[in-house]
Amino acid sequence: MENLVYIALFAPFVGSLFASLFGMSERKIFVGIVASALIGLSFIASALLAFNLYTTETVVQVTMMDWISAGDFNVEFGFVIDQISVTMMTVVTLVSTIVHVYAVGYMDHDKSFNRFFSYLSAFVFSMMVLVMSDNFLGLFIGWEGVGVCSWLLVGFWYHKPDQDRKDNPSISPSWAANEAFIMNRIADLGMLIGIFILYWNTGSLQYDEVFAQLPYLNEAVLTAAAIALFIGAMGKSAQFPLHTWLTDAMEGPTPVSALIHAATMVTAGVFLVIRANPLYSMPEVAGVSFFIASLGTFVAFYAASMALVERDLKRIIAYSTLSQLGYMFAAAGLGAYWIALFHLAAHAFFKALLFLGGGNVMHAMHDELDLFKMGDLRKKMRGTWIYMTVASIALAGLPPLAGFWSKDAIIETAFNEHTYILWIMLVITAGMTAFYSFRQVFLSFHGEDRHTPLGFHPHEMYKFVLVAMSPLAVLAVITGWFMSTYKEFIYKIGESVQYEMSDHTHHLATYLGLLVIFFALSGIAYAYYKYARTGENAWKRSEKVENGFFYKLLINQYYVPKFYEEFITKPYAIISEKLWTEVDLKIVDATVDNIAKFLHNTGDKTRAMQTGNLSNYLNWMAVGGVILLLIAAISAMFV
Amino acid sequence: MIGLSHYLIVSALIFSIGLVGVLRRRNLLMLFFATEVMLNAVNIAFAAISHYYNDLTGQMFAFFIIAIAASEVAVGLGILIVLYKKHGSLDLDDLASMRG
């Protein structure tokens, strides 16, 4: 078993190192194949571990080596394979494998092909460290590794120039990469503080030891730790107000977006909350948990509203990720941790499929992402059309696809907890989700052909790419059917993750489900009515709508990026400039410069002593002797 | 009665004379003399203090200094002769060849 753990963990790392050997040379197809194969190996190992855990019910815990040992402080490089981590491992490696294979086709023409694979595999490795670690410090290392790799990957096309915000809301890949990294750093500080608080009060970083001590801690400590850790989760999972980086991260190559949004990175925050569920289910931190649920619901609604009017294909999908993350936090905050984790897994499959399909469209349209320039693509891209439709149905939450079961369970949870406001918002959001995901499908694949007049000649993606995507399509359909099996599986971890609906909710479950389906269907119907018809009923852009207050508000993302720029970025730049010219140049630099100048001037002045005349030297020697004598005499007086 | 302090004063005076010689003289030979004067001033002080404390170590030290000074003069004078042969002068102002 131990070997399997190491294979699952280190195969991506080996793949990354292998690819990095060829980082500077031109495209070599075997680099992509080897990297994909190694991730595939990691997936097989993870799946075997999952199967083993399912059949034998023994949690595997391995310690690779002592890591830090200083005084009383001991941290080991240890890994734990329990129901939570094995779920994450399987999902992460499965999606990553498909994304890797996809990238072999997608990055075909890119001259930095090899470099891309070394980053991509390193990204997966970091995520594996994050989910497999059995202590908070290991999790933090993976957490930071994911941040660095996302920076490298989002800014992969760093040579693209900056654009105006009006033309491109995310300015440029390097700008977006920096934004993502800096926002995550801000949140990481919170996370680090949370880890410090836990260590300070429990004397350990090991999950089980920390959680065993929780009942003995007082309320203030628990609340502070819960808040600080959640701030970290907010950054990684892009919750309001640290959400703007997520949509801007669309500047990266599409496989990266798929990986960030589906399996790695953004799910890390949800994972953290689920991992720390003993902490968040303490009665003392009920307030924090409720806040998590409320924030999640708010973000679900908020992101969905922005997706309603977005024209950029990838950004719509990014908003949907944001929205679905909100659902996950809502579930986790309400105590239904296993439902959150199940939604995370289901979401990973259909979201990866959606992104990869979006990548196909982008590839076909020569990097054009504006939905208004597409239309009627289904005749030319049949495979992609089917995938996108399946994924969108799953996202919209129609039975029997994956999204329905998990999302419905979350909405039911909100009803069960008597948080009716959250429940109503989540139901409405479900309708909006259906609308915007089908708006996107109809605008790109149905309706009038708008791309041919603009000179686009789309072509379908390579066959092997479409075949590689098929497991995701299958999973996007069937995952939901295994919900009760999964429930049985994860319940073995202990009471803290168990969550049952009350009898009352149970009776109403069918009606609640039907209500959600009704909202979803009406969203789809409205999208069809508005965008999918052809001929004289075809959808046209209307000035009146686009100049409306709400449209402007939504398309500008509620002016939040503008607000950040005006009230944070610009003042910060001004302060930095002032500090540079006033403090740094005039105090710090000046001090250093003056020390050098003083030494130089002294040397320059005293150089005259060196006359070359022995007599002068002797005179100076005498002066020195007198000075020494004086010093001796003075010090003798004081002793 | 001549006490320790008298000897020390004489010693200090002779030392000062030697020091002034070292500082003011330009001729290397004179400088040598001046240093000898200073050394002997120290010897006087050693001998006087040694007698005062009834401890022979100081006088022994004076002998050592005399012996070392003699050998130093022997070497130094050898160098001076070579210098004189080379430059035809022992004046320090003429000998200055390095300037900072």
C-alpha cells in the first residue's frame, strides 16, 4: 500500500522533472505522452487506493521522513489516505490525466510545448501534496505550490502585451497571473495565521491530534482559527471579495483553466473546510459556519448574475465555477460536508468537460471567444456540441445527470436547516445557472450562423482529443447515480461528516426537487426562446438592453475590479511611488550612499599622509603613539 | 637623596630628546642615533625600577635590549652603507621614492 501512495504522489513530480529536462528545446511529442502516462499512473494508483479503502476500510497512513524537528516542534512528511483525501486524489488525477492528453492536442502548435507540460505536472503534484498531507504544514506547502504553478500557467503566454480594460477585462496573461498570485498571497496570510493559532493552542499540526484537542479549546481560539483558515480558503476558492482573479485567470491556456477550475486549485479551499470539518462543526463556531454558508450562497447568486450577460465563452464558464463553488461552501457551511465533497467531484467532471469543449471552440475559432461572433457551430463541430450540451445539462442540474443529484442535495440541505433565505436564493440561482449555461450553448452552437460572414472557418478538434474527453462525458452523466454508494463510503470516516435530512424534508424532497427542475427548465426554455431560434425570430443585439443599468452593472462585474483599481491599486501605486522617492531614496539609499561617500572622502583626505618620506611617517607614528597613550591614560582614570 | 623619580625623570628627558631627534632629523644616521638614545632611556628606567623593587628581571631585560640594539645597529649600518653607495646621500628627503 505504501508504494501505491508514493506512486500516486510522485508520478506527477517525475513527469514534471522529465518534461523540464526538455524545457528549452522545441516541441517533442513524447514529452507530452510521458507526462500524461505518468499522471495516468498516478490515477491508477489512486483508484487502487480508493478500491482498497472501500473494501478493507483501513485508513492508510504513511510517514516518509522527519521533516522539521526543532526543540518541541516536530513535523513529519506524512500522508493520510482516508475517504476525504482518496476522493480528492481520484478526482484530481482523473481530470488531470484527461487534461494532459487534451493538452497534447491543444498545445500542438505552441513552441513552449515541453515547458507547458513541466508546469502542468508540477501543478498536479502540488495538488496531490495538498490533499494527501496528514498535517497542516504539508497542506500549506501544497497550497503554496499550487499558487506558484497557477502563476506560471496563467501567465504562460507572458509575451502578450497589456490591453486596455475596455478591450480585455483581464488586461494580459502576465497581469492576470500576478493578480491571481497576489490575491492568493493575501489570503494565504490568513491561512498561515490560522495554522499558527492551532499550533499555539494544541502543540501539534497533525490533523488527528489537533482535532482531538478541539473540545478543550475556548471559544475565542476556535472562532479565530476558523475565521483565519476560512480566509485562506476564500482566496484559493475565489470567494467574494477575493474572487476577481478567477475570471481573469482565463488568460491562461484552456487546459490550465480546465485544471484550475475543475480539479486543482479552486477546490482546495472547499477541501480545506471539509478537511477541517471537526473544527467547523464545533458548536462554538456555528456563527462562522453560518457565515460560510451565507457567503457561499451570495457568491453563487452573484457569480451567476454576472454570467447572465457575459459574452466571453470562457468567462461564462469561469463564473459558473465561481457559482458552483458557492454551492459547495453553502453545503459545507451548513454542515453537509459529504454533500459538498460529492458536489466537488461531480462538478469537477462536468466542468472539465465544459472547459475542454470550450477549448475546442476556441481552437476552431482561432482564439475568438466572443459568443456574438459564433452561432450555428453544431454542424461543423458535432462532437464538441454533444459534449458541451451534456456538460451544460449537468451544470444546469437536470436529472439524471451528475449536477442534479449533488446540487439538489445542497438545496435540500438549505431547506432542511430552515435557512429559507439561503434556500430561495439557491433555487433562483439554479434557474439562472440553467439559463446562462444554455445561453452559452445556444449562442455558440445554435441560432443564426454569425461566424461565416466574419471570415471564420471552424474545424473540429483532433479525434484523439475527442476520444480522450469521453470519460468525462460519461462521468458527467453517471456520477450522480452513485450518490448513495458514496454516502455509505464516506460515512465510515466518522460522525463529523455525516449529515441526514430530517423526516419532514424527506417527505417534501420530491416537491423540492421538482421545484428546482422547474426553475432549471424554465431557464433553459427562456434561453431557447431568446437565443436559439433562426430566421426572423433570430436573436439580435439590442442597443437598448446593452445600455440598460443592470446590463452595464453586470457586464462590468458590479464595478468591483474598477473599485479595486481605483481604491486599492492606484492609491497603493501612489503610496509606493512616494515611499520610493521620499523614504527609500532619501533615507535608506542616502544612508548607504553616505557611508560609502564618507569612507571615500576620508581616504581621499588622508591620502596626503603617504608622502613617501620616512620622516613624515615617523611623525605620524609618534602622533599615533601619543593618541594611544592618551587613550590608555584616560581609560586608566576611569578604571 | 636620589630616588626612583629622579631616575625616571632623567629617563623621560632622554627619551624625549631621542623622540625629537627621530621626528626632526633628516639624516638616516642621525635617526639611528636618536633611536639608540631612546632605547637607552628605556634601559635607564628598567634598571632604576628593577633596583627599586629589588627584582633583577628588569636589569636582565636591559641587558637583552643592549644586546639586541647592538645587533640591530650592525644590520642597520650595513644597510645604510649600501644605501649610501647607491644614492650618494642619506638624507630622507632625497630618498623619498613612493608617494601616495
